[in-house]
Amino acid sequence: MTDALLAGLRRVVGERHCLADPALRAGYETDWTGRFGGRALSVVRPRTTEEVAAVLRACVDARVGVVPQGGNTGLVGGSVPRGGEVVLSTRRLSEQGPIDVEAGEVTVGAGAVLASVQDAVRPAGWDVGVDFGARDSATIGGMVATNAGGVHVLRHGPMRRQVGGFEAVMADGTILRRLPGMAKDNTGYDMAGLLAGSEGTLAVITSVRLRLVPRLEHRAVAVIGLASARAAVAVASTLRRGLASVMAIELFTDDGLDLVLGHGGLAAPMAARHPFYLLVEAGDAVADVAGALASGLEGQGLADDAVLADDEGGRHRLWQLRERHTEAINADGVPHKLDVSVPLNRYAELVERVPAAVAEADPAARTIVYGHVGDGNLHVNVLGPGPDDPAVDDAVLELVLELGGSVSAEHGIGVAKVDWLVRDRGEAAVAAMRAIKDAWDPSGILNPGVLFRP
């Protein structure tokens, strides 16, 4: 059966793009954290939607699971094999259509990398509404499948908000297509919205019609030193109310800054050190955002504890202090990464209580937090415990639920949090999700083990 399936897959995608050799599969079998992974039967790299459909039909007939994978930048084990599945890489589905300048939209293949789409649309005065540090590797299809958030959610919303139309292939090879899509479309269920965040369990996304946002040429970035998480939340709230141009408000700590400076050979943003830092980005098409941001900081008495840049090089240097946290943490070990969110009125409490919760579960563990203050999202990173030790994960997620939060803010459930889905959403909601899964994928081949226990 296995030999017959591999022969069939080779006929569909070609010998070069059906990777059965262990050495060729290796880069597809472990996720970005190094914590999750397994053996794949094969990695297939289809070039067209029709090839994707043929691959899925072959796997259904052979009763072999399929793991859709984009840039493999996931952090919860949702895009890597668990044991013997076929990994379906979308990276060759990377074509980008012409920009609809009037509508501010573009159709791109699921395998198109975020940075390449940004580079293509920006000269036309448009931009992609979602951005984050993995832009050079993350694919548009993977971003939709995980409903990626990133740093501009408070301004533009998550990936679900950027999807105007889609093309996807169901488990039995049926192609669903709603392209280009309309801004107003009430013809039945919102299937694009359902696919966003489905983590490859319902269908394989092959093409996306992106709603673009205006490119804001005038930008300024400030890093502000603060004494407490509560002060950080208060400053963030005041800036959001007073500056319509605010695009991002990011939190990190002095412990995280130390790690980044040591790993990247970067300079500290200011002479004095502070327990907490806010990075604030403002953007506008015409206004003097640097002056407005400076006035906002002066109005709160923060000018002496802040550094501001409005040139491209200066903005980039300040953003590096936040965006390089992930690689710096990974360079220090295999982290437990807990991506969570809570109501904003509990955000400072979460930041304050997380280290103690982790220490109680593992006194030797090292905790580094950073996050998106505007949308209540905190990334908890724990170094020290073994990859298969769930104690610190359980401690953090218990605290998040106690505070009325979500166990997954933007990374998804994957395989890392399947045991927490019912705790978070409740039996009735999960039963409804399973019913949708059974209707779309009755054979159960799409990303088995992700979201739900098999």
C-alpha cells in the first residue's frame, strides 16, 4: 500500500517533488521551536491546485493522513508530522497576481512568502495588514490557516480580516473557489472566515484574495522605559486614546532585552535600564507622526525615559529589540512557548503572576515574556524544562483561564494544546467544531491530531 501510494504521488507531482529520502524530509519534520516533530512518509510539493486535489484523493484512498505545511514557522506542532503522514508543502504555490490598485486587493498563492507580497504591493501604495518577525519565511496560506495576528492587530485586525476570497481543496479533492471575493457578500456561510484559524484540519488553502491596507509612509517608533507592567498598560491605553496613528504597542522586559543584546550584539536603546519597555509605532499617510508621538510622550512625562526614531535605519534598530526575542530565546535552548491572551484589565496581573506560577512548577526554569499590549496577547517563554515536561505549560494555562483568558491568542492549538481546548471553549463548542470537521473531512485525513485528539 505504501509503495503504491508513493508511486501515485510521484506521478502527480514528479519525482523531484516527492521526497521520501530521510535526509530530504528532515527540514519538514520538526517545527521552529525544535520541540515538536515526527517522521513523514513523504513530503510532496504540488505546483497547482489540481495537483493538490490529486494528492488528497490518493491519500484518502490509501487512508494516510496529510499535514499541510507552509513556511513551517509554527510554534505549536500544527504543521509537522506526528508519525507516518504525508506532508503537503504549499511552497510551490507561490504565484502572485496583478495588484487591483483601485480596490486595494491582490490574489496570491498560498505558498507566497509574506515579505515578497509586501515588496510587491508597497510600490503601489498598499500594504499587508498583518506583519511579524517571521515575514521572510511565513506563507500567506499558513497565516490564514492559523489566523495569524502579529504586531498590527490593534490597527488592522488579524489575518481573518484580510481575506476577501479564497481557493481551497477539501479532503476528497473537491475544489472550493470564491475568487476574487467581494467586500459585501452575504450569500450563505462565511467559508473564508471558517478556514481562517482552522489549522489545516478542514481543507488545504491554495490561493488567497488579500484585502490590502494603505501604505503609511510616515512612521515613527519609540521605546519607553517603565517601572512596572501596570504602568506599561496605563501608558499604552493613554497613547491609544490620544494618537489615532498608533499601529503597534509591544511590551518586553529587561531580562528579554539582556538576552537580545547578548545574542545579537545590539546596543541598549538608552543609558538607563528599566524593568519594562514599551515599543510604540505610529504611522500616517501625511501627518508628522514623530512630532505627535513625541508630544504624547512629553504629555505623560516620559520624554526622559524614551528614545524615538523616524528614519528607516533608526526604526529598524528599535524594532530589532523586540523582533529578535524569538531567535535569542531559541538560541538559549528549546523553549516552552505559551501564546495566550487575557482581557486588558487583567493583562498587567498576568505579567506579574506568570514568573511565580512558573517557578512554583519548576524552580530552576527561566521565564521571558513579551507581547502585544493593545490586544491582550502575551508570549510566555520558559527555558529549562524538558520538551515533554508539561508542568510549566499547565501552570501558565491554568493561570490564564483563571484570569478569563484564552489558551491560544494567535499561534493556534496545534498538538501542544489539544488537552486544553475543551477547558477553554467548553464541551458544546468543541462538539460543534467536531461536527464541522466531520462534515468537511469525513475520512479524518487532514492534520490528524491537531485541534482534537484522534
